[in-house]
Amino acid sequence: MTAAATELLDYDQVIADFDPVMGLEVHVELGTETKMFCGCPTAFGADPNTQVCPVCIGLPGSLPVVNGKAIESAIRIGLALNCSIRPSSVFARKNYFYPDQPKNYQISQYDEPIAFDGYLEVLLPDGTPWRVEIERAHMEEDTGKSLHIGGSGRIHGASHSLLDYNRAGVPLVEIVTKPIVGAGERAPEVARAYVTALRDLLKALGVSDVRMDQGSLRCDANVSLMRKDATEFGTRTETKNVNSLKSVEIAVRYEMRRQAAILEAGGEIVQETRHFHEEDGSTSPGRRKETAEDYRYFPEPDLPPVQPDSAWIDELATTLPEMPWVRRARIQEDWGVSDEVMRDLVNVGAVDLIIETVDAGASPEAARGWWVSFLAQQANSRSVELSELPISPAQVAAIVGLVDEGKLTTKLAQQVAVAVLDGEGEPAQIVADRGLEVVRDDSALQKAVDEALAANPDIAEKIRGGKVQAAGKIVGDVMKATRGQADPARVKELVIAACQ
């Protein structure tokens, strides 16, 4: 017996009856200029099938050559994750037929990955520490991309499909956790906190742009349930290619509730891959999940073992940057903010954005104000993570600078920020194109003030009688007349002077 995919058990009941077990597989597209085994470029967004060659589309007789920069990045990732680096690791062929895998096998690593047995310390939203054990970090090549035309954009209901092999052969490092047990009701939080910390770490290393919206960082979430008295893990499902931090948490929670409903109804969980649907946070069946034996791994005959010199590994260890959590502790002390404030900044993903905005010239106070208030509201209204907003810290710092110089009011600055988010260009150019700069001509302001006072004689009389707070109405009218381009403080000075 199986339950419908939409049948969900109440979350509290799930936790009362079951213990969740997770395994997270994160695929990281490395930021190398060329692909893993050929010289094709890796730039995102190129026209379909313009960045391909005989090697990456699997033509007979073509031979792969390993990308040395990718090996360096993989080692640095392993070191940062407290992994052991294998003195000799090998590539293998992972055999399976898939339309976007032109060779019908993927060059990956299997039983001898380059990095293994590590861990990453993460913080949950309330500051609780959690150690996630790392099983392995291995190198492989990415597949191409299927574009399903018609319907919902997925293969089901599409009229036809197109294949773009630009991504085929792009260097990947796949980071696989050991089973995460004991998290209980906090399992979805742990999953999100881990991917968040991993993304921050990879960004600090400079090995990837970690753009989840562009697929540079993708998470496969394996979830299973075991009853409270069980001694063996349950059957797992693997929700593929979850591409936002929020979605990782939602997908894990959904699968826990869905699987629990099936088990409570006496059904069995099917070991399968599942698709995640951003629009409602649900998952749906993909394909039956293979085991390692199904892939018929065997050593890649065209590539020699990777045998990094121990002295080189030691040298790479010296290139690791200050870890994000260490940096945050230092920054917190410099900024003089409390643990609670820093946790809030971390939870909304604002810390590194604020740091980069300060580095670009803004004050810490202004940077915090923009990212945790106005821009956080924009991210929420656009249903994206804060870091996914199409505005850079440098652009935010430029807007702050225009406010500090008196060229923009706060409201005008917010208009400029929205224009940047909408893709209209750089802040200074937007100000020039829209004519948004604050009006500094006192004669023009005085004319607007006189007209507003003439239109409101009763308010003018109150101001003359000493009720200075009544000037607010006149200031508002002047701001409206100047399309918000007047300096409110200067307008108020002119209003009061005119009434004396």
C-alpha cells in the first residue's frame, strides 16, 4: 500500500514516531577557466553548444587531460573540510545512459577519492553548534543540460527536448556527508545550516562563485526515517538538485512528512530520486535509484592516478583563507555587536555581504541598515535569498556614498537600488538617466516653499504662531512637488525662515 504524494503527516507526529537520517551530497562547479578534461571555456550563459570539443562531447578517439587547477581546488576544499588528502587517487568511469551525458559514462572518482574523512562545524539559527561528518570529496565532470520545451519545463508534458553540451565536462567536486543522525526535529535546520556554512567556506576559498541560482552549487538531499525502536536505517529517497538554502530545509521537511505518512499507512518507501518543486515545496518521483553496482565502475584507462606531492599539499594548506566563522568573530568584535545581533545577521545571510559593502567604502552601520532592512524586504518580495539579489556590495556601497555626499535622499536611494535590482545599470548612471540627484538650488526650493505656504495659509499661520511641527505638511508638499529630490532638512529651514 502506498500513500498519495500529497498525503503528509503532521510534523510533530513525525518526530514522535520516527528518527530522521540524512545524507547530503553537494555538487560544486569549480571556477576554472577551462573544463575538467579539455580546453573548452566554462563561461556561464554562452549560446548553446558553442563551448564544446571532441573530448567533452565524447567523440571516438578523443583523450582527456586532467585540469591541474581543478586538482588544486579539490585539495584546498579537502583541507578546509579537515579531510585527509589521499596520496594516490584515481578516476573511474561511472557508466549510465542519459541524454545529456554524451559518452554514456561520467568520469568521476569512486573508491579512491582525493579527499576523505573530514568534518564541518556549523551553527544552527539559535547558535547551537553541530558537527557534520564528511565522508568524502571527490572530483568529477558535470553533464550537459536538457532543455524541455513546452509544458512545465520538465520532461513530463514537454513537446520535445533540446540538448546543450556547454556544461558537459565542467569541473565538479562532490562533497558527501556521512549519515547525519540524532538531529530529530532540527534535521531540516541542520541541512540548511550545513549547506549555508559550506557555501560560505567555498566562497572564501575562491574555488567557485557558489551561485545556487545558476547551478554552481547544487544539493542532493537523501532522507530516510527509522522508527524509534529500529536499529537499521530506513529506505532513502534522494531529492535532486535543490538550488537554494531555503529549499534545502523545505525539501527535507517535506520528505520527512511524506515518508512518515506512507509508513504510518503501512506502505513502503520506494528508493528513488525525486524532483523538488519551488512553487509549493513539494517533491515528485524521478527514477528508481541505482546502487553503486549498477554503475559498473571501473578505473578510467585514459587517465593516470592523481599523486600530489606532500610538499605541494603543505604549500596549499598555507593558502587557506581566514575561515568565515573566524572572520565573523573578529568582525563582531570590531563592530561591537552582540551575539544575538550577529546570529540574526548570519541567519539572513547578510554578514559577508555587509563585510564586502564595508570593504567597498560604506560604514558598518549603513551597510547593515541597507542589507537587513530594505534589501532584505526586496529579497523577501522577490522570493530569493539575500545573496541572490542582483545587486553587488560594491553597488550598495556606491548608493551609500551618494547619500553620504548629499546627492540622494534615503527615498531616492531606495529608488536607485530598485532600479539596480531591475537591471537598469550602475547607481551613478541611473541617477543621471533619471535625473534623481537632490535639488541644491535654494532659489528653486524657495519657489516651491512659497507656493506650498500660499496654498496652505492656515498652516503658515500656525508656523508663524510658533507651532514649528506644523511645518511637516509644507515640507511634504515641497517634497512631492520636487519628486522627492529636495533635502527635507533644508526645506524645513526655508519654511521656518519664510514664516518668521
